[in-house]
Amino acid sequence: MNQRKRTAVLISGRGSNMRALVERAQDPSYPAEIVLVLSNRADAEGLRFAAEKKIACAVTDHKIYAGREEFERSMQRLLELHRIELICLAGFMRILTPWFVSQWEGRLINIHPALLPSYRGLDTHARALADGVKIHGCTVHFVVPAMDEGPIIAQAAVAVLDSDTPDSLAARVLAEEHEIYPAALALVAGGRLRVKGSRVYSEGSSSLPPALRVPVC
Ligand code: GRF
């Protein structure tokens, strides 16, 4: 069996997606192992959970660096020190430079709380409600220099209800995020994906359930 891919999860806050990844990766047959949780904020709530799970935690505070690239070079040193092979962004609230993204091409993925390419950026749930859309969801994608762009690995959709508020919609989308992110990381870590242009193709079957979840195969 191939070695499990050493994976870092980058967070800035609550860390519920990180938690979903850590929990799924506890299965020894899962192709990735979460070996580092890195935050740009010392008060990120998710760090406590990671520490309890005895996962190495690190804080690189962006505010103490002169610029974005200095901050990223410091993260890069940590990632190299921990021999990281894959990175998952999970609520990491810093824009990454083309330099950093190019170091990790094809090995850096993100989860976004909307069905990309709709609703890039922040406040996705409130904006979806304001537009009156009937379907909303989340996306896992490879990271490219442009924010919230990059080849899509997996998406999940939820129906928008008449009674929805941004919070209730966010909660249903978040439950889907916790399903598709571990499934998408498994596909990446298992080396089962091929990217051609903006499309991602998967070899073999995916563990993503059908329903409204759209796997890459
Ligand atoms: C999630 O909604 C994720 O899609 C977005 O930021 C939020 C992070 O939540 N990128 P959590 O920290 O994983 O709980």
C-alpha cells in the first residue's frame, strides 16, 4: 500500500472542517494523515481540538511579518519541517500569493461555502438568499492564484427553504462540507485524480454518495 500522504490543515477559526478531516483520517486505511494544523491566529478555536488529538499545532501570526510573502515563507519553512505533502485550507482567512500557490500546485485544496463559480468571496449564504436561488451548496477545489477559482473536485448541493436564514442555510451547507471535504481529500491523496484544463477526472469509484452530491467521476 502507498504511504499515507502527510497533510497539513490551515485554519483561522472554528475548525469544524479540520475536525471532519481529522476524524475521517483516523481510519488507518484513509490515504491521508493529518500531521499538522497551522493557524494564522493563536486564538483559533480549532487548535484546541487538534492539540487534544495530539496533532502538531503551529501558529504563524501574519501580523508580525512585513508582508504577505514573508509570512508565507515562514509557513513554508514549517510545512517543509513537517514534511508536508498536501495542504487543505479550511476556513483559512488569508489570501495566498502566486508564489505560495505555485509551490503547492496540485497539492493545495480549499473548501468554499457555495457552488462555485457562483458566490466567490464572503457572505455567500446571505447573498444566495438575497438572490432568491433555490439551490445552494459547497465546493472543494484545487487552489490557483485567483481567489475561489481552480479545478473543482467535488460539490454538494442543498435545497434553499422558504424558512431559511443565512445561519440555517449555513448550517445545512456546513453538514455537507463535512462530508465532501474528507471524500475529496481521499481522492487527491489516493492519486486518483487527473486535471485537464479546468476539469477534474477521477479514476475508479468515489466514496461520494450520489443524491445531490456531485462526485468527479
Ligand atoms: C467554512 O464554511 C468553509 O467553507 C469556509 O470557511 C468556513 C470554515 O468553517 N472556507 P470551519 O472553520 O471549518 O468550521
